[in-house]
Amino acid sequence: MTDVMYDALILGCGPGGSSVGTFLARAGKKVLVLEKEVFPRFHIGESLLPCNMAIFEEMGVMPALRAAGFPTKHGAQFQLGNGSICTRFVFREGRFNSAPNAIQVERALLDHLLLKNTRASGADVREGWTVTRFATEADAVQVEARDPQGKTHQFRGSYLVDATGRGNLTGNQENLREVHPKWKKLAVFGHFENVGLDNGEAGTDTIIVRLENKWFWIIPVSAVKTSVGIVFDKDEFTQAAGTPQEIFQRWVESTPPVKKRMKDARLVGAIQTTSDFSYHNRRLVGHRLLRVGDAAGFMDPIFSAGVFLASWSGKLAAETIIKSLEKGKPSAALFARYEKRVGRGLRFYWRVVEQYYTTSFMEIFLRPGNHYDLPSAVNAVLAGELEGGWSLRWRLEYFFLLVKIQRHFKIVPPIFFGPSRPRKLNPMPRPQNT
């Protein structure tokens, strides 16, 4: 057992762990971060949201991100797999958006830059350390971890932050994980060169291609490399014949907009798979314990909210710990406030993702009539505006009401996922103030 008493022990140094670690270290707190992997390491989740940029600025990491030359993300395109409809959302045109753009990233490089920034901010960041268990005491928390040579160590701190992502160490130890009964998805993906992208600023858009019960992503992560993947039900993948690459290629060939863009594409590396089982923990806090990012809950990545939710919840966790340290003891009110805010953010995106797989949602989403600034409200969801004011919230409720009505009465034309003649891009009208 080390004699050092830390203000906070942080498990994991992905976007969530690096966020809370950086904010705490910059506030002068004594922080130990234990990361299982040795960076850089491959990770999926390459499209960021505009709301992430302000958090990165506060963390002091934006100069390094700008120097890395990541593509600027100005918007996102959603289209049907038969090519009949495509709608583009441009972030700077959203009336409720606080930031005009985001970035597309290679996560191996992004996460490594975030880790190095956390270390440079003053946190003790140790890579290659595997945490095996944790325990809480009346006045401290304790973790047990193996160093890179396999030797076991114990550490004590005033507070513990679980940022282990889908490893969900503390949630699993306390048996808190609840898997969504329907969202048992699997992603098959790879990095490619020579993918066909649009001209101009739209060439760095995230492109989502929606099939009846699955979807493709196309994300330019560098000047020459593009991430392409497909998400579908795990059972369907299990029953499909062939290797992951053969299954992936069959769906590319049967989806005209994707087939066209992949005509000259060349795979870099190997096709990979990962399970996308959506889940949440029944509790996001414990005695001297806060869970951030995917260790609080993980959902289908259709709206690219994962890195933002991790960074945002990491910032909130740091603020909660700093205030608790000032009080000299854990504050039930502060912990409850953290759990409420993060839980509300998770539930918001869960609601949107649940609706996304319905036809009525896509019918309204792809044609959000330009009244009451409804396109701006949809745009705000894509930008990560989790805590907008009443002007945004009532419009989103109105949007969901329209989706509900659309199920029974077609207030916009129906969409079809089968073969159809491709139409020209139908860009979203510029929102107008009302």
C-alpha cells in the first residue's frame, strides 16, 4: 500500500478520464490516472460534435489538436440506402448551436494527445496498469492494480472516477449494468483510402446511410483516410455466411450510395468488428465514486455523441470533486446533482436513438419543415446541445410529437427503403428566425 493519498483516483484515460484528470490537475489537485492500455491504441468513434470544442479549449488541448491537422467537420448528411433522399445539416446554420464546427479524428491520435495533455497538466498518468478491484471506506477509496510487470499495488484517494468505458469496471463489480433489450448491435468497419467524397466543405461531412434496419457511416478521418462501417443486429451478423469482410462487402454492393463512394476504395489494415450493446448503469454515483462516459452508459453511436458525453461528464465530475474537496467531505447534494444532469443527458440521446430506428422518425427527420425553426432544433441535437434553453426544448418536444403523429397520419410523404431512382441532394433550407 502506497503512503500517498490522492485527491482523486481515475480509472482510464480515454476522453472521459483525460477530461476529469485534466480539469482536476489544472485546479491543483493530486491526481493518479491508471490506464490499462499503452497509447496510442486503436479505438472506434471518430466523429466529434461541435459542443466538444469548447471543452477541449478549457482543457488547453486545442493547440495540439489544431497542429494535428484533423479535418474540420462542418455538417452531417443523412440519406436513404436507395439514394432517394439526402439531407445535409450545416452546424453554423443552426440557430441554437453554440459552435459552428467540430473535427473528425483518428481516435488513436486524438486519445494519445488527450492523455499527454492530462500528464502535462500535472496528473500522474500511468499506462499499462490493470485495475482489478476497488473498495470504498468511510474517508477514502482504495483500488488494487497490477503494473506492467504484473506486480500488484494498492492506492488510496479521496474520490474515485470510473472512466473505464465499456469495460465498466465498477458497474460490473457492483452488478449495475442493464443492457437494452433491443439494441444488441454489431459494427463491421475499416479504414480506407480513395473513398469518394463530396467537393468543397461537404467533403469532410459525416455521412450516414440508413437502410431499413441497419446503417452505414462514412467519416473522413484524415486527408487520405476514411472510416467506413456498418451497424446491424448481432443476430443477423451471426447468421450471415462468410467472413466479416465478405459480409461488409455484400452490403456495400447492395447499397447504391455506398457502392458508388467505395468504387475505388482500398482497405488500409483489416476489417474489424465490435459489439455495440447499448446499456446503462442503474446508478451513476456511489460513495466517493463518480462514473463518466461509457462507464455511465453506452448507446448506439448513430449520433456520434460518445466522445462529447465522456468529455462533458468528465468536466462535471471534476467540478463535483473540487467542490466536495472544498467542503472537506462528500456532498450528497453535489453527487445527486451530477447524477441527475448526466442521467438526463444519457436519456436524451437514448430517446433520440430509440426513435431513429422507426420509419416515422426518419420521415420527419429527413424533411423537418422549416417552421418554428424546427431544422435548427434538429441541428442542435446533432451538435450536442444537451442543455439548451426552453426555446430549444419545446421545439424538440414538438418534433417528437410530429413523429408520433406521422405514425398514424402522413403529414409528410412516406419513405421507402427498397429500390428507388436516386434523386439530387436535397440540402436543408437555411433556418429563418421567427
